[in-house]
Amino acid sequence: MRLLVVPLCLFAAGSTRVCDTEEKASSPVAENAASASSVAVAGDVKVSLAPGRIGGSVAVLGDFSIELLLQKSGLMQAVVSDARGKLMGEGVKLSLSARAKTGESEQVKLAFVPARARFEGRAKAGTELVPGAVDVALDVGGKAHSGKLMVAVVAPEPELGGSVLVAGGYSAELFARPSGEVQAFVKDSAGAELRADAGASFKALASAKGGVQEAIALSYDAPHACFSGKAKAGVELAPGPIELVVDAKVGAGIGRLESIALSIDASHGGQLIAVGEYSVELVAKGTELRAFVFDAHGKAHASGDLELKLDVGAGAASALVMKWDAPSLSYKGSVAANIDLSLQPIRVSLAASGKAFSGGVASLRAAAKLNANAKLDANAKLDANAKLDTGARAKLDPKLDANAKASVSKAAGASLKVIPPKVDISTKQGASAGAKAGGGAKASGGFSLGTK
């Protein structure tokens, strides 16, 4: 008898193992089942559910794993991996049907974007996606697979210029600083900001110098309206993968980003925006925008070899192709005179060495205000009621992982039913393994906080 082993994954407790066309006749799968992390079959073949890469919900479909990230704006992103965890792209067809706020279904064919190493597609203009069951149709080499993936959270656009991911029933905008501070601005599935009384515990698993992973307990920080924590004394964070572990009344989960840039202080009086493996500081003066680019370590990238584009305003009303300005070591662009850059949402697209990244901010003015309130200053003392206890930082709650695993295991045990081959369910947590630019254009006069 063949044995099918399905260890559970916490990358997305709200997601489900997808039932493909070959299983439907004999093994219905309830929509609320937790996602699987790997599937071992007879022989030497193993179906591996790769760790999350883009901060979405992870599930298994036939011999493949799929990570799906939906955004309220209508953007659909997905990563497909084969049985051995290898990323797949060219020659693969992927279509999704997701729920819109109107109650209708949005059917979208996703195209593979090599520079982004993922599939992307967008619902029609004006569509707002909402959580719910997503119909997945995958074609690999002419062999079709289909099923449903329950998406518990539709990710919002970044508001403060951070990196957004989905973990369990929540979304979070993350910031990780070299000195060891991590901030998570968390929202529930309805988009409401999470507070201390939400009945949820959070932990960040961040990359640190020396190639190790640092576990950082996050506690609610009322003055800064976020969940924050700091690494142990002497630990410096490094660019790389970051995970957010959540244990909550509504369920447990882990969200993961393959790589993020470290958050640094603005050098030119502007606002920093995380753009994949880079950070971009935007400085506005009237109708002109200047962009200073930094690499993942916070070092100025001043070679002028990047492609930088900005979409300004709701619905990308104004598209700017930023031009390199050697004297200021920055990229420059201008918008129409009737556009107030400080009040407009801005989406940043950056292409470097064959790779493409994106990021955004709700507005420069809002980011300036919120970042000023949320900024973690290593030399400042937090309010006594909100200060993280040093011992609590160093000693993580040992129940966090256990509770998270138990929660997902219970959910899966109640809803995941597979008729032969026999299924053995267990839990398993996925593991993840500056110089100042613009000396001649340093903020002065009109360049203040990037909003003048």
C-alpha cells in the first residue's frame, strides 16, 4: 500500500490543501483545511511544499506547491514549485478566479514574469478583491490540475513604505533595522489595525549576521501603534529572509518573505520606501521628485544603472520614468503642477541586473507623520508602560510555536479527509534558512521631510 504523508505547514493557516482533478472523485477536501508542507509518495519521489517567498498563502496542488498573494487593488501574484521545490515558470499556465467586493468572480490568466520570478495578473480596473475561495487552474506540459484555495486575507498596499506579508488571518507591514529592532504594523482580515487586546501573539524570525536566524518576540507598543521587539544584545540583523509567526484565537500561521532590505534612516530629509532588495528615499519639492537608492545593507547605490519608475496618484494617474542625475547622485522626475506629491499614493518599480522589485507608500505626508511616531530610536527610552522587558526579549514564550502548531493540526485533523492512499498528518514548521548619496543635493530649504 502506498503511504502518503502530509506534514502540515504554518505558512498560511487560513489556506488549504488544494484538491486537484485527479482526487476529486474519491477525496473531497474541506475548504478550511490547513496547508500541507510536503507530500511523500512511494518510491524516491517527494512532493515538497517550498517555503513562502512572496508573503502569501501556501498550498499543494497535485505534484506542485503554489503560493498565492492577492492584493485589494486587484493584483494577483503566485509562485509555483515542482515536486522537488524547484521554481517553475515558462511553459506553465496558471489561471485564478477570485472574489470581488461586488460579489462577482474575477477570472484572470496570470503570466510568468522572469524578472519577478513569479506569475502576475490583474483584475479589471476598479476591482477590489476580498478573502474567500479562489479557483485555481494549473496546466503543466498539457496536464491539467484544478482546485480551490481558501484565502483568509487579501493583502493591502504598503502604507508606510515597509514590506507586506500575510500570516494566518492577518496582514503585516514589516520593518527590520540593522540594530536589531523589528516593527510589525498588523491588520486583521477586515483591514482593522490590531491592538494589544486582540488575543494574538507574534514573533519575528529575522536574518542576522553570521548566517543565523534570530527569533524576536514582538509585544504591542502603544505609543507607536505596532508590535515591536529587539534582538538580543550584540546581534545585528542582515538582509535576507524574514518570517512572522502568529498564534491567535482566530488561528495560527507563518508568513515569509524571501528577502527584504534593512530599514535605515533617511539621509536627505525624505521618506524611505522598501522596494524588494533595495530602499528608495523619495524627496519632493513642489512638482519635482528626487529618488536616492540604497542597497539591502543600506549602502548608497549611486552608479546610475537602475531603471526606476513611479506611479503617482490613485489608479497610477501619473507615471514617471525617473532619470539619473549624476551631480546629485539621484534620480529625478516631475509631475503636473496641479498634483500635490505629498498627498498622493506612490508606487515604486525598480529594475536591476535582470531583476524587478516594487514597493509603495500611501502618501509622503502620512508616512512622515506615522514614521515619526513609529520610529524606534536606540538611544531613546520607550514609555514605561510600553517598554519591552529585557528578559522577555531574550526569552521567547515557548508556548508560541507549540500553540501555533497545535491550532493548525487541530483544524486539519477536523477537515482534511483523504480516501486511500492513507494519510498520516503531523505538524512541521517551515524553516528559512552607509555611504550618503547626493552630497550636492542634500536636503535644504524646500527639501524637508520629502513633503514641501
